Amino acid sequence: MGKRARYKSISFEQSEEIPRENILTAAQKTAWYLRPVTWLLSVWEVIFMYRTKIHKEAMKGFKAPYLVLCNHNSFIDFKVFTMATFPQRANYIVALDGFISRNWLLRTVGGVCCRKFINDTMVVKQIQHCLTVNRCITALYPEARYSLIGTTSIIPSSVGKLIKMLEINTASLVCHGNHLLHPAWSKHTRHQARLEAVFSPICTQEETRTLSAEQINERIQKAMHYDDYQYQADKKLKITHKRRAEGIEKVLYQCPNCKTESSISSKGAVITCEACGKQWKMTEYGKIVALQGDTEFEHIPAWYEWQQRNVQQEIKDGKYGFCEEVMVENLINSNGFYRLGKGMLTHNNKGFELRLHATGDTPIFTRTAGENYSIHIEFEYFGKGDAIVISNRNNSYYLYPTHKKLSVTKVHFAVEELFQLQSNKVHLPLEAISEMI
């Protein structure tokens, strides 16, 4: 287990006494001596190793401070942002897990700490501070996690409302090919991937005063659209990595032939359903081809979206829900994880409920279906297995199902669908954001 994966076993009562991460400290400007260091750490990988083309002609005359909405597929996204904005200073909204063992460094380079997928008024105030006091470019990753399948994840409508309230210049930085380089579901880096990034305005300060939040969101959705597998096909990128399909069962968990769930395995470039025996091959150009019978889905995201529709139907039919044993760890602060033992996680149309065996019938965490527009999930996180991550302002519970057949990808589909059915909106209302600033 790596340094960042270390944990300490404690009781729930002890965990309640541990100081939480201080997210009230105002975001710093990047220390002047670290700005060239961040450039040096980025230039080799971004320019020389992957020959990334950064198209930023449209940004000519676009003046800081401004907000940049970035897509998120791998750690190199941050390095591409550094190259695109250098030599200007920037602040970055970074999840708490990114601060483990590097708190001082991240804060010194301009990092702003937050927890994922919660309504946190302090993040809004921190963004305002970065833009109006630090007068820095501010990077926000509205998808809030690595894309699972190389396509755009949900972007909450509150982003458009935030921009409307702040009346700030806003741009997008969309990277193409980063998912191909290192998919979230894979342990292997594909060095044959070639990257491109498009840096372009979404709206000016003047436009935010006349556009509605809905119109701004329409621009955001258009600007942030990407599909890395379509990009691979269009660019004819040949990726010959011998183990290029390994791990894809993390996101493609249901067989399109026999409809069995959690039956998919992978080895090399071959994908197999252990229930019916059907096999497919991932080609060197990122397509799926059946080795027997018809090819149900040639485009990888199409298989993924088919599963999503199946979960939506299962929920509408009243058949979705589970109660599973999980190993519970809490990321309380940037010192690392605290293991609380085993418990039971329930998820259904009402939302989440987490109980610990050690504390009996009293839930230690509840969250209604209308409170989470999505959740964070991890695959084989530091060798501990797949994880469902649920958070509130003071805790981030990393939950590892002891029953390995539970697909965390399916759980994330269900969270998003239940939210839509419960609330028909995403994130905070305009009035709530107005009160924050």
C-alpha cells in the first residue's frame, strides 16, 4: 500500500473527536517561485511526451481574472491547464483526497480544498475570493471526478447560476485523448495516445448580465462536450497496448447478449461474459467487435449508456435497491484515512443509509435521493477494491463492498436517476447561491 493509502483503525466515537479539514482559510495566490516549477513539471509530459496541441487562439484578448471550466479524465489535465495559462497565476478547486500528504504544497500553489458532490457554500465564497481578491484565473472541474467512459459526465445546472451571480468572464478547457491515455478503469497507461486541448471563451462578463442561467448552461453543455472514443476514431489513433481492455468490466458490467450483470471479465484485448461465454475484442482503434455472433455495441460509450437505461428502467419498475456489507473508511482530513470497521450500506429510492456493526441500529450517515445529483466512485483504490464515496461537510466515507459482485458503476447510475426523479433539478437554486455571495 502506498503512502497515500495508509489508514489507522479507530472507533466511530474516536473519529468524531478528530479535527476536520479547515476549508475556511482563504485561497492563496500561487507562490511566485512555484509558478516556473509547475511549468517545468508539466512541459515534459504535456509537450514532449504526448505532443499535446493546445488550441487557444480564441482566448486572445480574454483577460484575467476569469473562471475556467475543465473536463477531467486523468491527472495530466492539471498539467495541460498549467501549460495553457502559463505564466499567469491560477487557483484550483481540488478535492480533499488530493491534499493527502501534500496539504502545504497544494495550498501554496493555489489549491482550494473541498469535498465532492455536496452543497458547500464555502466553495462558492472561495471561488469569489480567488476571482475578486486574488484576481487569479480559477480552475473548476464541474464533473467532479474522472470521466468513467471518456464522455461528458453530469454538469450541475448550478454552475450556470453561479456564473450568472458572479458576473465573471468564463472559459472552457476541454482535453481530448486524456481518457485514452489512462482510462479511470485501467491500471495501464497507453503511451501511444495523442492529446489535444481546446481553450475557448464561454461567455464574457457583459454577456452574463444579459444571458439567463439557462442560456449560460446551454453554452456550457456545448463547450464541455467530448467523446474520447469518437476522437480516437476521427484521428485514427492506433493504440496497440496488449492489455488495453483489461479492467473495462468496471464500467461495462452487464452482458448485452444474455443481460447478466457482473459477469464480464477481461484479459488482454478480449472481453468475456462468464455467464454465456460470448466474447468481444477491443480493436486498436477503440472499437468493440464480437468474436461470435453480432456486435451489439461497436462504440464503447453506447454499451455504457445501454446499461444506464437499464438501471433507469429498473428504478421505474420499483426493482432497484440493495443492502450490502461494506468496509468503512473515513477521510476526515488531509492526514489520511481512518478505518471504522464493517457496516451495512443501504441504497434505494429514499437515498443512502450507512450503519456500523459496532454502533448498532443507529445510522452514522443518511442522505436523501434529492441531495445527491451524483456520487464519487473509485476502482481498485490503492488495492483495497472498488469504493462508493459518500460525503457531507465533515466526512467522506469510502465504502468497499465485501461482496465483490456489487457494481459501483451501477450505483452511480442509480444515484443520478433517483435524483432526477426526486427533484427534477440539479444542485442549488439561484436564490441559495445569491445568499452565499
